[in-house]
Amino acid sequence: MQLHERLRELRTERGLRLKDICEDASLSVPYLSDLERGRTNPSLDTLKSLATAYKISVHDLLEGVEFYGAGTAGALPAGLADLVADPALGAQITPEWVQTLSRIELRGKRPKSKQDWFEIYLHLKRILG
């Protein structure tokens, strides 16, 4: 996933408008729109402001972005974080599987519930071994 896709994903997952994030991050709406469209690249200060606005770390902000490594559960998509945190279900999912699952999307959408993520995990595990 590219950085601009990650930025849009974070905002839309939380049901926020560009204006909402811009107010919290002290950015202009056109600038954030350009970031989300991949028309410009943010500075480190901008990444810090965006992470603060989303109440996550810069590391988590960059989770899943192709040039960056693994992050924490706070950066996982909705439902998948719940699955990983579940004592019974999450215990059977390795970090490698979490990383694989976190990349799944179909037509730009991701599963929402813990159960949806677990079913995908079971199906993929059965297929891939």
C-alpha cells in the first residue's frame, strides 16, 4: 500500500472528513487532499501532526506502507485488531499471519468484524497450509 492510500484508509475507517483531520493536525484541506491523492509527499513534521491527529504513533501511521516495517496492533484495520487482542482466537495467529491479513482488501474494502477476519484467516490457512 502506498502512503496516500494509508492516509485515506485511516481517515475513512474512522468516519472522519478531511476537515476533521485538518483541524486536529493544523493542515489545510487542499494539502491533505493532495496527500491522500499522492500528489505530494509529507514532511516528517506533517507525519507527526497527522499521527497526533489520529492518536497513533508515526510508526503506526506508516503501518502497511510499502517502504516501512511492521507496526503495533494499534495500526491494524478495524476488526483485525480485535481479533489479535482476543485471548482465545488471537493466540493462534502468528505475527506473520497478522502481517498477511493486514494487507487484505477486496475492491478497496476490508473486512470489518473480528469474525470476518477470523473466517478469512481460517480459509487462507486451510488453502496455504
